[in-house]
Amino acid sequence: MKLGIETLRDPTRVLDMWKSLSAKTFGKQLFARAISLAVPYTGSISPLVLELEAGRAKVQMRDRWGVRNHLRCVHAVALMNLGEAVTGLAVMSLLPPGARGIVRELAMEYVKKARGTITGDAQVQIPEGPGTHEFEVTGELRNSIGEVVARVRARWRIDVPEAGVANAETGAAAAS
């Protein structure tokens, strides 16, 4: 699989890219860099994807000066960014070719101060068939000893084209 800029621009290829890179030496770091290039604001938390499979993602964020607040813990918005990243990767891992997704609403329940490495985990099943679908994805963010520090709820919207339309676009792109 060729890993050019076009791969980064197509969110439906995120699982293919993960499978191609994750088992290689420094592959997870390369995948994290690719995500950061594709979505620069997500890159601001330096996410490291630990696991990615169809409908499930596990993403880690180190506690460092750049994501802290005045209370010497991880900033609420950095946690929100991690929540959006983990739910988004879970969603994107299931999108068929030609589909698009965007988060429509984010909500976070902050359970306790977040300190140390934080790991987000989210699972999702997306609606099947062409058309526009909105659905909720939930996940948890845990500290290094497994305590829940926050719960994320994200409302995602996906647009799935008719199979014939997606195939025609894919064929046209391949011909160019």
C-alpha cells in the first residue's frame, strides 16, 4: 500500500494505513505523525494510537507541560481533544469508500483531575446503508492506574454515498 498524501486525505483508509504501519518498527509513531499531519489540531496533544480495529480505537496522550492547566493537571480541552480523536478513529475505521464523517457535538464529563498518561478507549457500530446518519459514540479516558478521569460523548454525522456513486468516483480518481 502506498502511503502518500492522498491516503491521509481519505479518512476511509485510516484502518488500512494502521494495518500497514502498526506492526513495523516505529510504525505506531509514524501513524501518529500521519494523523497529526492530517488533523493538525489533534496533533497538538501528540496522540499515540495503541490499538485500532473496525469500530474500536485506543489512543494515548502523555501528560506534558503543553497540555497542562494552572492546576497542574491535564487541561479540560486537551482531554476533549483526546475524546474527539478516539471517537473519530473508531468511526473512521468503519467508513466505506467515499463516505465522510464529522463530529457534530462533543460533551465531556470530567470525573477527576487527570494526571499522568491518559488513555482513551471508544467503540462504535455505525448505521449501515447509503445516506446521512447521525449517531452517538461514547468512550472513557483513564489515567495510568486505570481510574476513569473523564467520559466522552460525541455525536457524529456520516454521509455514505450510493455504492455506484462511490465506485464511479473511485474509478475516476484512479484514472487521473
